[in-house]
Amino acid sequence: MYTAIKGIYENGVLTFLEPVPDVYKSEVLVTFLSEKQPSSSPQDRVPGGLLRLDHLKGKTLSLPDDFNDPLDDLEDYM
């Protein structure tokens, strides 16, 4: 049987906001619902997202004329 209890985790301490049922011993599953605070410095930033494209700002990008043409390697599947 599963019982959910709301609580707050802060600075390594878990504080329950509801009374805990009378349980002698039980397995516990903890799920964190909120995300980490956003990092303030570029060194702490996780790679990815649109920010990684910043170095392309102001550059001209072009696609080849045959970009949307079917690929010869996939000819057997079409």
C-alpha cells in the first residue's frame, strides 16, 4: 500500500507537513517536485538550449539546394 505525505526538503533536512502514519518499518520513495535554482554564472550552466547558438549570431547560414531531396540510401524504403 502506498501512502503519500507532503514535506519540504531544505539544506539536507526533510520536514513533513503532515503527520506520519504509525509504521514500524517501511521502504520510502522520495520524489523532488521542484527544480534546482537557475545558475547565475555561465560556467555553472548546463550545456544545451538555444544559448549554445549564441556564437552564430550575425553569421549567415545557408542550406544546400538539394537539402529536401530524397536520400539515395533510403531508396529501398520508399
